[in-house]
Amino acid sequence: MITAIQQAFEENIATGMEQGGSVAVWQHGELLFSCCGGDTGHGSAWQPHTLVPIYSATKPAAAACLLQALYDCCRGPELEIGALWPKFPAPHCTIAQLLSHQVGLAALVEPAPLEDLEQCRRVIERSVPLWAPPRHGYHPQTFGPMVDVLMLELTGMRISDYWEQYVRRPLELEFYIGHLPHELYPQVAALRTARMRACMPSSPFYTAYFDAASPVHKAFHSIRGYDSAREMNTPAAWQCGAPAKGGVASARGLAAFYQALLGLLPASPFASEVAEWMQTPQCAGSDLTLLQHTSFTCGAMCEPSEFFPLGGFGHAGAGGSFAFAAPAHSLSFAYVMRGMELGNLPGTRVLNLLKALAEQM
């Protein structure tokens, strides 16, 4: 397996698909394989500890924190949202339905600033769901403030603070949601964005994405802040702690989180029920935002199947980052990079590695 993944990664570098990045595979609580290559964009070679913004690959970590906090309060994801947040526009929807993108609030009545959680809360409360469960559509931006408000109501803490206190610091993970120490700033690789319009593929999704009046466009722009690679290459973005897209991680740190979630790391804070909730599908079918087939658990993706050749659950990040857990194999995988591709789902670079991984298992 090590040889196959190494070859696939080196081919990504050699063919120019990858400018700089790293891949890590953990199994049975041990780092099984790690490799890196290319540069960080700062004139230095990519190292195993190099960090990079991972966008929506942050979402499962945020969901796991909320689910663990619910468990600690003797509650579960079947709890109605209104029990914690009475003014939520769909109070009888469950937290499981929110975490699986079924509450219909991907697009808000007006944009809200990411850095102002209370303003986000007020705009969400004034918005009207565009659909009801079991229909689903990915909530790329609103997922973050919704889980942050729920965590705040449940524990008095925001997701970033809970993650730092109960997960990242005890396990010493190279995976930060806010709270990035200043001395680690030089270890953060510089993202390089794709040229959007110049090489945009033709698809219903991209047609809708560039139509400012479409729900798809509004879903990606309802929460404003740190929207470009240039903005994400700043300390302010690394410290924002946004649960939907604010994570900064190395590949080995991101994959290690999934080992903790599976209970394979010593002193893991996660109950086995949390992993069970996060690997159980809650919805499947045509996604009203991504306009293709998707399936979501409580906080993670589990389809399309080509992204999960060993089964399991995980999440992609805008530009290309991807991580997942395969519980049947006690395995987790992560790939992070600085050269952003178009789209919100894994591209050829990741698929090359996943194919190599599947062939060797």
C-alpha cells in the first residue's frame, strides 16, 4: 500500500496536478503512512507538519464536538432544534436533520458576516426554509453558524473553544479550529486558487452557481467572509474558528482526528455513540444545492461511492482537501494541498490516491 500511494502522490506532483501537499493514512491508532512533496508557496519544501486551510473538511470535527456535547448532556441528535434554539425557523427539525443538510436553510434571506455570530443568528431566524426533510441540499456556509449557536446554547462555548479544550489540545492534534499559536504561522502553506471562469466545466451546478438569483449561488454567499484564497492566507482566517470552513491542519493531523473519533487513539474524548451517529446515513438522493447525488450522515458525507471505496464517512473541502474514516478497516485517510481545484468535491488528484489505497486493501 505504501508504494502504491507514494507512486500516485509522486505522479500528481510530476504531472503538475499538485503544487504542494501531503497525504496520511492511519490504521489501528498508528500512523501507517505519510508522504509530502512540492512547496508551501513561501519558498520552502512541504514538510509532514505543514498546515493548510482545509475549508469544509472542518465540518465533521465541528459536528463531532456538538454530538459529544449532546451525549455528555444525556441527549442525542434526535433532539428537536427548538429545544435549544426556540427562534430557529424550523424548530421541530432535529439536530440530525440539521447536521445532514435537511433543514432548508442553505440560502438566507440576506447575507450575514461570518465574523459576527449574533448577526448570523438573527438573519437565520428571519429566514424561511426552502424545503423540508427528507429533501436535502448541502449547506456550505450556514452549517457553521447553526452548529455554533447550538453549541453555545448547549454548553456556553463555541465550537472552536470546545474543540481546543476537549479535543485538539489533549490529543495534540495538528488540526486547529481557531487558536492557532502565532509561532505556527510560518508553517501554514499559501493557498493558490484556480482560475474560475477560464476553465469552468459545463454543468447545471456551475450554471446555477454563477446566477446571482439562484438558490445555489445564495447558498455559497449567504455567509460572507474569507471567501477567497487571498483572504484565507491571512492570520485572521486561521483564527476565525468558523465551524464550516475555518480548520487549518496537516494531513496527519486531519487523519488522526478520525482515529480519535473511532476510539483508536488513547484518551479519545469521543463516545462510541458519536462515531455511530456520524457513520449512519440520514439522507440520500438528489442534492438541491450540489445538483448531484449525495448522502449525508450527522455531519459527514458518505457518498458518492467513488470517494469512499472502503466504505465509511468523511468530507471534502473546497479546492481539493479530503479526509475520511473507514471503520470496517480501522483506517483513516487525509490529503491536503495548496493548489486549489474547481469544485467542492474531490478531483482527479484525490481519486488517484483513493484508487491506490483501495487496490492495496
